[in-house]
Amino acid sequence: MNLSRIMIILAGLLIPLLLPAQSVVNTVHNLSVSGPGTVKAAGESEICIFCHTPHRSHPQSPLWNRNDPGLNYTLYNSSTTQAAPGQPDGAAILCLSCHDGTIALGEVLSRPSPIPFVNGVTVMPPGNANLSTDLSDDHPVSFHYSATLAAEDGELADPATLTGPVRLENEQLQCTACHDPHRNPFSDFLTVSTLQSELCAYCHQKDYWDNTSHKLSPATWNGAGNDPWFHTPYSTVSDNACENCHRPHSAGGHLRLMNHFPEEDNCLDCHNGNVAAEDIQMQLGKQYTHDVYSRSGVHDPEEPGVVEVRHAECEDCHNPHASRELPAPAPNANGFIEGVRGVNSAGVAVDPIQYQYELCYRCHADSPDKPASPTSRQIEQNNVRLEFDIGNPSYHPIEAAGQNNNVPSLLPPYTEASIIFCSDCHASDGSAAPAGPHGSIYPQILKFQYETADFTVESYQAYRLCYECHDRQTIIFSAGSFGQRVHRQHIVNEDTPCNACHDPHGISSLQGNATNNTHLINFAITIVSPDPASGRLEFEDLGNVRGRCYLTCHGVQHSPEFY
Amino acid sequence: MKHAKFVTFLFSGLLMLNGLLFSQTISGSAHDFSNETWNTTGELCIVCHTPHHADVTVGDAPLWNHDVTAANFTLYNSATLDATVGQPDGSSKLCLSCHDGTVAVDNFGGQTNGTQFVSGGGLIGTDLNDDHPVSFVYDATLAGNDGGLFDPTTTNSGLGGTIDEDMLFNGKLQCASCHDVHNSSGIAKLLIKPNSASALCLTCHSK
């Protein structure tokens, strides 16, 4: 009898030691006195008791030994959530009976008074493990993950595939889909590793994701500035994957569980030259920018295709699940702006865009509250979609090749058949600047200097924006009467800017016509005024590089002037 | 697995020896009814066993002398349970013949008008949804399906043999898998082995 009792006791002591390495015994969920963590009982040796009891358990399975916190939690919600997370139930409420920080860890049903903890700990100490009763910064739980939900969302796995380590409980997504409270083979009791976001991918199947640099890039952090991967153990973009930007708990940006709020901080921790080679943050610090800083919480992925409340966030122009380096010939959208929404040449919302200009049209076409054009002209138009319409008398070739098939000034590789991008003119200045209209020292986020003031002394620099494509030599020194009498006379001799006569985008056919508004002619009325003799302010195209003007400029009356 | 027939044979003899085998340990335990006023025989074993006219309604009951419960039990259930749990049978039904609170403790030896009922912690009741499941087959297949259980046929129970040999009854998990009704090892709550460091639970659960 004595011997067998000793054996039993010995066995009892040995069994935990003999258990396979992946046992609750070796984890911080062993809250007993033998536990490896710092939050643990002062004397209690039983391990299961903190959660389970063989008798008189809480009605909540499995044999729960704790009270239901019985609280009303603030739930996760966002405009893109199809699921309807309810108050936590199932396994979730069990986890929360410790992890919301309201019930003493040692308060179990099978003991008359709470089991004492070391260091006087009662409830869950503050920190990552204490989720609080505000679950709006945590991944939603306790919702029905049905095939219908997956179909509605469009980027979720069919729940029928969840038969492996990630599982649902009664078709509900609960904490236990991602966490196994008894085993901790990875970290944080996860059921699957988060390396390269393997865990997330069990459910989330984001469109485009397989090809994006955010999944594939081996880039590392140079150690300067903020640690972009402050909540993971990984050190490359590809290893962090979803967690480059998202956090399943304690998310700084509650909506869509972003690492940070405001929005741009998620991007700029990497796109500041510390991880990604190009320093976008520097561009956004210039005087003329797509100002991502001034507004926060306005952008919403569900906002209408035609933007109604003006704002510019990084994710308005970039789809972080899709972005990649993949050049495309104009007018096609390249990889940087792949998978974003836009508005097509007919003014109809499209998702995704096919052409770059469709992205610009979201805000610069039919949106309300657009600023007035920077130049006051005889024909006013600030809807760029109408300015670039291919039915117009003239336009820069954004949607299709231009109307004029005789443009001698064009520098190679440009020809009359070329199509160009909005971003050929509107982009960050500087020869090494990253592509795209992030920020420039020139107004209108122009890539090069473009002087519009009257009496500007002509130079290559002053009009470099134009001279990049239109040969300065041909424009102002060519021998013909046009070159001499028109361009040289006005630009060089009279110090008039290109912008005085030309409206660089185009003239809408709704307002202009093929007699008066070819060659992007639409006078700036701050410089050019009507001819007092006829009262006309007009250019007339007479064909064959011939025309006449009725106007007054620099005190010189054209009533008309021919060339 | 225990050999009921052999036991029954042995058993009659043992009872005649006035329960010498278990008397030392059971006496003084919660199951020692020899000093109860309602037990006029003053015997230890009589409330549960009798060598004669034993109740055979429960299969494999060891010469049962106690009124057997007829209650219909609410069974344990959960989203993660893999076992098929049935109405209590075998020795569990015997335990519940006192511990469900529907049958009087002093309903033994043919008596059915007893007045002593278990109460407090001893009262398990007829709702078993808040109790560890019992009366189900626990075999290698279940262990495989669950993934968090040891194979009972190969895992040492710490009591000398495998879980199956020492803790299961015809392959089934019962109240007596965890409890020793006779208190032979004198562990609190009539446990079959100590539960310090949750050693009892971790015998079967690979958690």
C-alpha cells in the first residue's frame, strides 16, 4: 500500500515532465505555481483548474470553471465588414473571462475564494494580453462565417476548407480559430505560424495579393526611424506580409485593424527610405503635394467611385494588396496603381482601373468642390475629364493620340501618335524622384518648372515642362513665319508665357470649337483681353499652319493679326 | 478492463469476510455509512453491496444492493466534443443512484422509502452538462480524432498499467475512472490518483 502510494505520487510529479514539449504545462497558460510565466499562482499546483472543473462547471462548455464577465463589449465594426460580430460568445467569452481584465485570474468556480497569485496580481495586468472590454481594435470574433459571407465579401476562403489547424466552432469564428490555448508551438498560442502571414491566408484571400511587393519583397529595415515591424519578430517585408500594415489586436487604426492611425503612417514607416528604396515621405514634405496629412478618417474604401468629400490618402491611389513594380505603356495603369478604383472617360466608376487617367478622374473630373483652375481663361473648365475628351477640338493626348497630326516640335520618342500619362507632367520634381505626383516644389505638382506669370524672361528652365517634349529650338528659332512671328515674337521678344495662349489640358467640345480652339488655344484673360475694335477675343484657325487673332495683349491691338 | 465474472465470484467470498479488503480505507471516508443512524446493520458494504438478491438492472454491477436511479440525464455536450456520450451506464449509473439526488442514500436492501439525500458538493444532479462526460468509449480512435488525448491502450496511467487497464471499464470512461469509491488510496475527494499539478487530468489529456 505504502509503496504503491509513493509510486502514484511520483508518477503524478513525473507526468508533466514526461509530456511532449507542446503542452500547456510549459506555457504561460500554466498559471499554477509550476508555470513558466510571471503571472502565476502563489501556491496552487493544479493547472487545469484555472479554466476547467470536472463538476458544477459554468454552463458554458467545456467544463468551464470561470464566471461569464457578463459585460457589454464595444465590438469591431467597419464599412467593409459584411459579418455581424455579436457580443462575444462560445470560446471567445471564455478567453475574455481572463483577457478582458475584469475577473481575477484566480477566481474559479470550484474554489470558495480566489486562488492567490504572486506579486499580488488579481486581474490580468495591463499589456498585450489584456484586451479590455473595447474590442473595436481587435479582430472580430463570434460571428457566423458562412459560405454566404465568404461570397458576399469576395475575398474570403470558403469556410468548408477550414478543416486543418484553423477551425470554426459551430460555424462561428472564435478566438480558437487562431489560438489554441493549450499549445504554443509558434508564439501567442497561435494555431499556425504568422511567418509570411500563413495564418491570415487560411481565411483571407485578397485579390492581387500573390504578386504584390508587399508579399514578395525581401527588403529589410535600415534601423532608422520607427520600427515598421514593432509587433512581429520578422525582419523582411515578405516575412511580415499582412502584418506590415495590420495588427490583429491593439490596432492603432481600429478600422481595418491598421498598425497606425492616421492612415499614412502605415505606409510611411517603410516608404521613407528606411525599408523601400524610394523616399515618398520626403516628397510629401514639399510645398505642392497630394496632401495625405491634412485629413484623417475621411477616406473610406466604400466611398463612391466619384469622390465626394475631397481628400487624398495613399490608399486612394494605391492598393496595398496589389502594388508592385510593373511598367506599362501609356495610357495603361502600371503596377504601382494596380487594382485601384477609378472613373472612366465616360464618367462611370470602374473597379479596377485600366488606364492611369481613370485614377485621376476620381477626384479631378466630376467630383464636387474642386478648386478653380489656376489660370482664368476665356473658357473655364476644371473637369479634366471634359478637358481631355477625345471629341475636343484639341487636347494633350491622355486618353488617345491628339487631334493635330503635324507637331514639328516633338522630340523623340514622341510623335503625333503618342499617348502620354498625366504623370508625365504631374510628378515629383527632381531627376531621381520616385514616379508619381507625390510632391513637387512647383505648383500643380508639376515635374518641371512651368512659369505662367506675364513678362517671364524666356529660358529653357522657365518652360522646361514644355521643352521636355517640345523642342525649344524648333519652337522659338525655326525659320518659318509661324516660328518667327508667333512663337519667337511672343515668347522671347514679348516675354509672354506659353500659358497665356495655351490651355495645356484641352478645350472641351461642350464649350469650344474646331475654329477657335485648336492647338490648345484658350487665352488667359489675366494677360490677354478682347480687341476693342471688334470686341472679339478670338483665335481663328485658317488651316495649313495659318490663322489670325482678335485681341489686345501687352497694349498691342490685334484686329486681327495674321500669320 | 475489469473481469466482472471473476470479480463477482471472488466478491461473494469477500463480502462474507465482512469486507476486509476495503474496510480499512473506506472507513472514515465519505462512503463510510456504518455509523449512520439509518444504517441499522452498522455494516460498511451493505448500503451498496449484498451477496444475495443483488440488483442486476445495471450490467456488470458488483452484487448491487442499492435502489437504482431511473432518471433521464441531460448529457455533456460541446462544440469540440468528439466522443459519443450516452446515458450513464455501468458504475456511473451506480454512483448516480445516490449522487443524482433522485434516489435516497438509504434506499438499499430493497427499501425504497428512504429519506437521506445527498446535498451540497455531493449533489451531482441529473444535469450532467456541467460535469466531465462519462459513459462513453475512450479508445485509440477517439484519441486520434480528438488530437488532444493520449491513446488509452498504450499510455501509462501511472497506476501500474495502461489507462485502459487501470481507468476504463469495458473501454468506457466512467465516474470510477477518476474516483475510487472505496477510497483505497486515501486521496481527497476519493480520487484514484492525486490531482496535484493536474496529474489526474493530464493522464488522459495531452494538453
